[in-house]
Amino acid sequence: MILDPKIVEEGGKLANTIVTELKTQPVSLALILLNMIFIGFAIFLAHTINQRTIIQYEVKDQLIHELVDSCLKKEGANETSSDWAMLRAGRVRTYGTGTEN
């Protein structure tokens, strides 16, 4: 796909006009720059919080699996029992009703 030279020329004129106008209004340039810095910081902060949250969930999941394993071993359930398999799969049996949640 080849661009039309007129489109490139008009884009260049637009960029030149924008730069010229920003030279005459340094406050606008400063605000644009500040907004770009803020957006970059917000993206960085969101990424950092997301990574920390993922790690916390992984640690909690591991702890839950260890607790389930230790409880099942104390009750004498073996790894092939249906209760153990359901707990490892994240399903919970509601005892007394015969249903699964």
C-alpha cells in the first residue's frame, strides 16, 4: 500500500502548525507533557499493583491447597477419593444435601 504524497504533505503541514502553535503557548506544551507523564505513571502503578495482586493470589491458593491436603490426610482420605478430587478442582460438596457447589 503506497501512501498518496498529498496525504504525507498535509500531515507534515499539520505537525508543523502544531509545533509552531505550541512554541507560542508554552503553558499548553507543559500541560500536554505533564499529562503524558501522569498517564505513564498511572500505567506503571496499575501494572505494579496488578503484579502484586497476582502474587498474593498465588500464595493464598498454595496455602489453601496445603490446608486442604493436610485436612484430608488427617481424615484419612486418599488422593483417589471423590472428596479430594473435588476439593483440588475447586468444587465444594455441601454435606447433608448431596449437592455440589
